[in-house]
Amino acid sequence: MMSTLPQASYDPSDDIPPLAWSGDDLDCSLCDAELLGARCERGRACVQDRYAKRIDRFFRWNPDLSNTFLHHPYFEVRAIACRRADVFRLQSLIDDEDETVRLSVAVRLPLAQVVKLRDDPHREVRIRVAMRLEGRELLAMAGDEDYYVRKLVAQRLPAALLPRMLDDSDPEVRLEAVRRLDMPALLRMCDDPEISIRKEVAQRLPTAQLYRMAHDPAWEVRWLVAGRAGRALALQMSAGDEEADVRAEACARLNELDREQGDRHG
């Protein structure tokens, strides 16, 4: 069926020959769109085309038909229809066979229903779920098999629940937790085996607690400690650290503290 729509802006995808999602030639006589009063255009806006941009354009022109096509046999149609369908209709697609559809569902379902997708077999769906859940519902994903899902959990958990992530097997997950961690839980990570995590701790510890890391096995960590140390610790490190760069940074810190003291008394 051809509509009498205003001329739209040119889209390079329109040069792709129309082809039904099944792989057959498009046969408009077999489509229900006309009976449903849809506006469509062969090769531009078509719910039976295999090309996702044409399907999306069809639903942009006919958003009121989204509910009608939620159970279409082509996954792209179902996934795109989900974007504009009534939310209460989406629960029936939680167990859809295609992850693209379930991903669309996860974006729009109310949070009370999104929890049903926490154990979805596809990581992209679980990633979307982790981006939406809150609090203890999100904490339930702290043991997910995919490190990136757990990383999102560490980025979004309330601070009070972050210690749950400190024993994670993946350094990137622990690092995300440390970046947001409050005292005294931060002290737990002073001896983490991963240098990047200890460096983050050295930049976030209160000055009075930096002595705990003044003898870290990595000179890069000690260098960060020296740059933030109080006077007593800076003096100690300027004279006693085995690494020249650390001693130099401690001396620079002492000079900085002297300038600050001079400004206060000037």
C-alpha cells in the first residue's frame, strides 16, 4: 500500500531493495497493515520488511499499532514494537526467545517486573537490568557471572552496601567499589594485591591514615602517599625511602607544606 505522506528527508537506507523479513519478495497483498489503517510506504516504512530502519519508521508513523505487532514472528518487529507499546503488555515478552526483544523489554518494564530479568541468559540484558535496579534488588546481582555486570553493580550500589564488592575476583570490579568507598571500609583495601587499587586507596585515604601505605611494595603507591603526606610522614619518606623519585616527591611535599604554613602566617 502507498500512502500520501509528505516527502520525508532522504535516507540512504532507502536504496536497499525492499525484501520481506522471511527472505521472500515483499507482497503487500499478504500484509494486514492496510486493513489496520496503517500508513506505510514500500521501501521506506514497512512492518514486513527485514530492514530495522524501515520497521522503526513504520512504528513512528503508526505508534498506535505497536501493541498489535508485539507477537510478530520476526524478532526485529517485536523488539521495535516494544518501544512504543503499552507497558502493561510487555510482561508477556519477558521470556521471548530473542535477546534483542528481551533487551527492549528490560528498558521499559516497571522495576518490579525488571527483577525477573536479573538471571537472563544474555549478558546485554542483564547489563540493562543492572543499569536500572536500585538498592538490595541491585545487590542481588553482585554475584553475576559477568564481570561487567558486577562492575555496574559496584558503580551504582548505595555506599552502605559497597563492602559486599570488595572481595570480588575481578580487579576492575574492586576498583569501581574503592572509588566510591567510605572510611573505615577503605582501610580494608590497603593491602589489595592489585596495584591500581592500592593507588586509588592512596589517593583517597585521609592524610592521618596514609602511614599505613608508606611501605607499600610498589614505589608508585609510595609516590602517591608522599605527595599527600603530613609533615612527619613526609620527613620520614624524604630521608628513608629506597626510591629516589619517592624521596623527591616527599621533599616537594615538605616544600608545599612550608608554603602553606607561610601563607597562613603571612
